Amino acid sequence: MEQLTGPLHGAADPRLEQIVTRLARYLRLDPDLSFQIAAYAGGRPVLDAWGGPHLRADSLMVPYSTSKNTIGVTIGLLVERGLLDLDAPVAEYWPEFGAAGKGRVTVRQLLSHQAGLPEANPQLSWDEVLDHHAGAERLADTTPLWFPGSAFGYHGITIGNLADELVFRVTGDTLHEVYEREVRAPLGAEFHLGLPAGMDDRRAPTLPMIPPLAEYPEPEYQPLRPLIFGPRPGGQLDAANDERSWRFGHPAISSTASARGIARVLAGAVTGVDDGGAMLSPATVAVIGQQQVRGWDEVLSKPDRAHAIIFQKPSEELAWGGARSFGHDGAAAQSAVSTRTPAWRSAIRSPAVRSLVAPTRGPSASPASWARSAGSSASPTGSGRARPCRYTSSGTRSRS
């Protein structure tokens, strides 16, 4: 890679000159915009850059639902090792889950948002959400909102609690413990479930977002969204900025990471990094990256959503990569994707992983256009437009 000069700092493969030029242009057009962006191709970094007044090279951020990539990789490891059968009933591993008509719900259905448990009844408190077992126990007692397998809807928060308990029942350790021991620590990646105390000064607070109402019109009919993303009993919480949240590190919404850390985890899982082997075999990557559902999302009230095992698949709104691509975006224009297609330009044809992260007022271009043009793991912050955050204490910022 070559060192960058101008408003965009860091380094990039010379073949990404067009991408670098576009990113630098964004920074010149919006002096308040800040972001990190990173990409691997064939197990090697090809882009590691940052810019704007709110972020440094070593800044860490809460990337909202991009956190779910930690779940996907951890589940992939259990599948790889033969510890978890996607077609087995969840109740084989977690007997209590079989209550309230859920005895036949499979692991595959649970981990692809088909189980009908985007919320418990009554609604979970934040104390229950930010606990390794309390929220899961309540969800196990809950009757699904739809017959499992008949529809799907984004389990934006509860997928973290459900997966955490499932991993615990399979291994005897929490998802956080398995992920830390088997994934993050071996890779040395700055993609944490629970920010270590000595790193607090590197955390960049999430800034208020400006809703792009013209670009993301609210559906007229959305009966489930207020229940799932609205106020919770027992007091409210800002998932990105409240220490209770990022110190716990909820695997669905409040990891703490840099763009290079997110990209390194996905690259380590899919292609390997630094001449090391991939954590997951091509067969496992194909299994967890295979589309499970596509169509109407009962929670988000959107017509074209698609999911693999935990991961998202490309769709009209998330237009990144090719048919075998998978990853997960997050509120505030954050995204991380693994693709085996030539994601940026024909010059790069090896398997690619990219991550984009931003502390959240921008970017000036839409998240979809960032993903198409930049192909990386990134996080933007600054003025301009970004999707409103789903997980805050303010009702005016609770829209997706």
C-alpha cells in the first residue's frame, strides 16, 4: 500500500485510486464529515484510511448492528467444528426454549429472523437486554409474534440475546467468551464485545444524526416497530453512548470497533490474514452465507430484505457485492461485507472484505452509494445524511 496525502489519511493499494479520490472529495465537500474505512483482498490489507475532525487513526466506535458480524463468525465456528446443527430444533440444545409452541423451531430459523421473537412479552427492559441470560429466559417463555417459519422480521436486538444463550448452551461459555478466545484475540482485531477499561480514551462518542426523510420515507403501516425499537420499561438508554451498553458489548448493537478491526475479523474468518489460514472452511462460509429468506420484513415493514445465517444478503437497499456476498450494516451508514466478487474495480479480483465505520452525522452520500463506491468496513460521522439510529433514548432518533 502507498501512504495517502491530503484530507484522507492512511494507506491504500494504488489500484484503488478512484476510490481514494472519491473519499477525499467527500471530505472536501463536508468539513464536518469523519469516517474510517478499511478493506482486505486475498488476506492482505488494501485500504486503511480515515478522515475528518472527529476521528483519529486509533479511534473506536460503537457500530450499532454491524456488531452482529461477531455473532455470525462465532456461529460459523460452532458449525465448522460440528458443535451446532442448523437443522436441529433449538430445544435440543436449550430445552426451555421449546415452551409456548416453539419446540420445532430450528436453529436455522432462529438465526435467520424467522422465529417470531423480535421482542418478549412483556417487553424486555434494558437491564434484561444487557444480561447474558435474563433476556434469553424471557424470550424462551414468549409465544412468537408469528408462526415460526411462516414469515421473517428483523430481530434487531433480541438476536443477540438468543444467540448468546444458544452459544452458552452448546459450549458452556457465553458468546462473548467464545468470540474473545477463538476469534478476536487470535486475530488481534479491535472489534470488542465489551470495551476493555484501558481503552476508554479512544472511544469516539456517537454524534446526533440528521434523518434523511426524503431518502428513507417511513412506511405508513409498521405495527411492530414501535414495540421493538420504542421506549422500554424501567428507563431508557442510548446504546452507543451509555457506558452500561458499550462496556457490556451487546453482540447485536453495541460492540466497540475500528473499521480495520471489523475488516480483519471478517477477513480472518473467510480468507485468513497475514499468511494464516481462514478460520472457516469454504464449505462453512457457503453455509452461513447462503440466503435463507428474502421479501417482506414484518418488523421493518420493508419489501426487499434478505438474510443468511445472522448475516444480511444484498438487496435493493443494501446493494453491495454479488450473490455470494454477505455482511451486516448498522445505523448511521456503517457497513461490513465479505464478497468473492471484484468488489471495487476489475483490478482487484481476489476475495475481498471491507468495512466502513462513522460516528454518525454523515456521510454526504447515501449509505448505499458508499457501499457501492468504497467497498469496505467504515464508519462516517459529520454533517450530511445518515440513517436515524434505532437504539437511542430519544424518540425523535428511534427510526431506522
